[in-house]
Amino acid sequence: LSSLPKDFRLPPGQRVRLKHLDPGFTAGFGAKEEAGKLLEQGIKRMRAAQHRLYAEDRHAVLIILQAMDAAGKDSTIAHVMAGLNPLGCQAYSFKTPSTEELEHDFLWRTNRNLPARGRIGIFNRSYYEEVLVVRVHPEVLANEKLPPGLVTKEIWQERFEDINCFERYLTRQGTLILKFFLNVSKEEQRKRFLARLDKPQKHWKFSPADIFERRYWDSYVLVYEEMLSHTSTKVAPWYVIPADHKWFSRLAVAEAIVGRLEELGCEYPKLSKAQRAALKAARRALEAEKA
Ligand code: ATP
Ligand code: MG
């Protein structure tokens, strides 16, 4: 996998304006086929790295995907995970919180779904919804059962801090966090919604609620910009992935995951003298059976 000419990581502390980031960027790749080949190679390397991660059993990897509707979260997950060993990975979709979940702090349901050591966990949406949909729709915040005195104008800043601390904590516990924002344009979303209406096998994906949410596009842009600006940190930077071309966003996401996984430098466990002796003994026993 040759490196893409651009690193999509957002430097910590930088203010983000989405209008300056092109959703249609393809790094000069003209052909979907070319990108497809690179994606295949990337997925092979990802599988090898996952094998070492699993064998070493020390680090966990948490992959977070956030985006507007129809940006391609689901299909990115499908493509990227297709090459992984299912035993070593898991995916979880965060929906509107249940009654039980609303009885707890917002990270409660996150904790229950974190990947264990050696595993790769993918979050389709995440606790970031707590500074996105919850911020765009005040009635969602009102529904969270917080003590009124704790709901002040500082609440978003406080949530950014809490999220950053939580991610630093996870990092210090051995979790590698990879956060992807799939940056799709409003026009491309319109086309994808129309495609869902055109194709009967895509009808199930269409929800009138998506059209309702689209009316809040500008509000979402603002809260996404705020979120990206405040929660891209040294230990857990955001990757802003151009997402108007699905073949490109898949490649860019795979490339980032492979690079960071390999950087972890996981190794197969080294055996102790006693363990090596046990292997020798096992070999002798098995070979003796032949005779
Ligand atoms: P997706 O669109 O991610 O593929 P989906 O279409 O299968 O998922 P939806 O029910 O449309 O399922 O998406 C999940 C919904 O749950 C979204 O509208 C999202 O904003 C909402 N949601 C997720 N987390 C929270 C949260 N913490 N508080 C309120 N709403 C949330
Ligand atoms: Mg949806």
C-alpha cells in the first residue's frame, strides 16, 4: 500500500472550518480500480497486524466512525472489516439511548461495549453523539435526566473535556483510538438519498427522519466543527476523510488503520525457556505416536 499523499489527521488545537475541506478530494486517484487494488493490499496488511495484536493480547483498538447520514459509515465498516478475523473484532451501533441507559452517565453504555485487549472494536456512531445530535436538538438534552444545576452554558465545553480525559485514560490503559469523520457534502447526501428512493433493494435504508434531519445540516456543520476543534488531541486525533467518493474514503480509512496498527508494533509473545521445553516435549509425544 503506497502512502496516500495526504495525512487526514487534524492537528490538535486547530480550529476547523469544514468549508475549507473538500469532500470530493481523491488525492489524484482517477480510477476506482486503482484504489480498489490498493485497498486489497491494505486489508491484507491489516489482517497480519490484527493477528499480532490478538496474539500479543496487550493493546485494544477502538475505531470510531462519525458522520452525517448517508456518508458511508456502514459500507466503510463492511469493507474494512471484511478482511479481519471475526474472532478478533466487534462492531457496535449507537442508537437513541434506552430508558435504562438514560438512568446512567453517558459513558456507561460506552464502557460496556469497549473492545477487550487483543481485539478491534468499531463504533458506528459513539459518545460523540452527546455533543452532536444532543446539541442540535435541545429536547434530547432535556430528556437526559441531568440535575438542572449541571446544565449550564458550559456543558459542551465540559463534555469535550470529559471526552478528552476519557480517551487519554483509555490510551494509558493500552487502547489505540482511531476516530474518523466521513466528510460528505450536502449535494452528495441528496444524491445518495435519491438513490435509496430509486432502488427497491435500498428502500429499507431510507427513513423520512433522514430528510427531517437534513434540514438541520447547517447546525450539524457548526457542532461538528466545534467537536473536531476541541477533541482532536495528540493521543486521539480526528481523521477528516473526504467522503464524496466511497472508493476513496474506504482507501483512506484503511490506510490510516494499517499505518497506526503497524506503528503499535505488536509482536508474537516470546516463549520462556520452560514453555519452549514444553513445545519440544509435545513434539516428541506426537512423533512417538507414529511408531
Ligand atoms: P446509521 O444512520 O448510523 O447508519 P441507522 O440508520 O441504522 O444508523 P438510526 O436509528 O437512523 O439507525 O441512527 C441512530 C440514531 O440514534 C441517530 O439518529 C443518532 O443521532 C441517534 N443517537 C445515537 N446516539 C445518541 C445519543 N447519545 N443521544 C441521542 N440520540 C442518539
Ligand atoms: Mg440513519
